[in-house]
Amino acid sequence: MKKVPYRNLISKVLGVSLVVALLLSNSLLAQETAAPSGEGDAAKGKQLFNQNCAACHSLNKKMTGPALAGVTEKYDKEWLYQWIKNSPALIKSGDADAVKIYNEYNQAAMTPFPLLSNEDIDNILAYTDAPPVVPKAAADAADAVAAGGDSSGISNEVILGALALVFALLVVMLILVNKTLRRIAEANGVILEKELAEKRTPIWKAFAQNQFLVLVFAIFLLLGSAYFAYGWMMQVGVDQGYAPIQPIHYSHKIHAGDNGIECKYCHSSARVSKTSGIPSLNVCMNCHKSIYEYKGNPEGPSKEDLANGY
């Protein structure tokens, strides 16, 4: 009988069909996944806000300074550039809005930020103008209402379902064609056999024989070892859990928790050192020149308050 090599054509056709289906589905979803571009990056703005503004400002409530949500609707952007970079100069010039804010907040001048660029300020303003985070339950309800109200056009789910059906029909057709060709070959006395797989070198042996890969692996191994060794040595001398006696009662829960003040605003040495350091009273007075009222227990925090972090 005549022998002919049999190549696994079906697997190749199925692979090509799967790639085509994935490309079609990606092109259909491309319009929905594309995000509209706007002025300013809210994600970068949030980071800048926490680093520079959160000590005195909140988005939705007054602190040392005013709430900043929707601030671009109240003031011109060029005015905001001048105010943020050098508020004392703007107050001294007699600007009506600047003087009004200065008097409203006990004549406490805002700290100038001359190093912030206009792009940085745009990012911060994009964050303050960003819509508030909607709870998941409310978001799901809104999505359900929107889905129920928009009945025009064909949804992507229907299109993807149709593509899946076409793909399944194609698979069935290929299986039937394969069976038919086998029967014809057997009827004509042709023996089908798969090509013998070539004897291949094991992966580990091929890797060991490739000097370039061995060199690259050795370099990465040395760099990784140096990285972990450096990290281990940096732990020497670090006292975890160290809590010095505080001369003034201080609550991290109120400052960093409730008010969302950035940790590095007070512990500025943590930016360049492996210890956070203890801030001076001058840092405290940046805010407490205006915030001086204690609304808690006149005799000091109770044991329950201390246990809860206050």
C-alpha cells in the first residue's frame, strides 16, 4: 500500500480561526475601551494633592483652608495658577478674591508652591473636579437603568455570540471533512501516518550549551543576590515598634486617618532616610495656628479613646 505523510491540518486551521475571532472581538470592543482624553491627569493630581494640599484642604469639607471640590467653577484657572504659586503676592496686590479668602480664614496665608508647574496644577485641578466615587450598589443600579433605557443597535454580546456560533460550525465542518477524507483514503488503499517527531535536544541541555544565555542568567543571578543582600543589610539597626513617650498627646487616627493628611508632610525625613523622625512643633503650627479648639474630653482622652487610636 502507498504511504503518504499526514499533517495535522485541522489544528492549524483551528488556530488560525481562533486568532481571527479574537482579532474581530478586540476590534469590536476597541471603541468602548478607549478612554476620552481630557485636560489634566486626575491620578497624578491625587498624588500631588496628598503630598502638597491634604494637610490643609479636603475635597468636600472645610479644614485650615476651603474645600476644593469644583474650585475651577469658582475661580479662573490663570488666577488659580497665581494663587497656588504665590498667594502672599496676590494678597499684597489687593486682588479682591485673594483678600476675601485671606480674611475669611483668619488671615492665615496659604503656603506658596512656586515649584509646581502649570501642568502639575492642572493635574491637581483635574483631581478636585473629578466626580466622587459612586458606591458599587449605586453604580450597578445606574448601569442597569442605562442598559434598560438604551435598546438601540446591536450589543457586543450578540455579535460575540454570533462569532462563537460561526466558529463552532466551522469546527464541526472541519471534523466532518476530516472523516470523509479518511474514508476515501482507506477505500483507495492509502495508509495515513503522522510524521515522526524529530528528536529534539532537551531544554536544559540546549540552555547549558548556549553560552550567551548562561552569561545573562549569571548576571541576573548576581544582581538579584546583591539586591536581596542589600535589603537584608538595610534592616540592621531598624527598631520596629519603637514608640517614644510623647510630650503632647497626638492621634495618628485623627490626623492621617480622619483628615487624610499625608504621612510625609510631618515625617519629611522618611523621604531620604530609613527612619521617619519626629516632626518639630513648627510643622504642627502650620495648621494649628488656625485650628486650636479641642472638642473632646476636657480632662484629656479617655482610656477607651486611647484604645481606639484617639
